[in-house]
Amino acid sequence: MKTLLKILFVIFIVWMCVGIYLVQTAHPKAQIVMGLGIFFLSFLLMPVFIYYRYRDGKYKKYQFNDKKIKEAINQKKI
């Protein structure tokens, strides 16, 4: 999965560089290339990254639940 993310990221960077070059040269399809690059980033790269990053439940320490809220309130009272 990590290798897939690296490959997708490199593809995105190259794609955006080509898009910027096309915009600078006023190519008629430049806006389409840039739009597809953003589409790629939004709907392919980011969901894969988010799944990879949070699949093992690493996010649980950042979530609030009743126990953590009560502990925080009790620490403030002391």
C-alpha cells in the first residue's frame, strides 16, 4: 500500500508539472489536464491515503468519548 501511494504521488506531481507547462504555453487542453489532475488527487489519491493512514485505528486516541471528557473535567477541578 505504501508503494502504491508513492507511485500515485509521483504520477500526480508529474501530471501537475505537465499541466502547469501546458498552461504556460497556452495549450487549448491545458485546463482539462489540470482539472483531471485535481480530480485524480481528490477521488483517487486522497481516499487511498486516508485509508492507509487510519486503517489500524491509530485515530482512536484523537477521538473524544465520555470517559475522556470526564477525565478532562476532573483534572480541571483539581
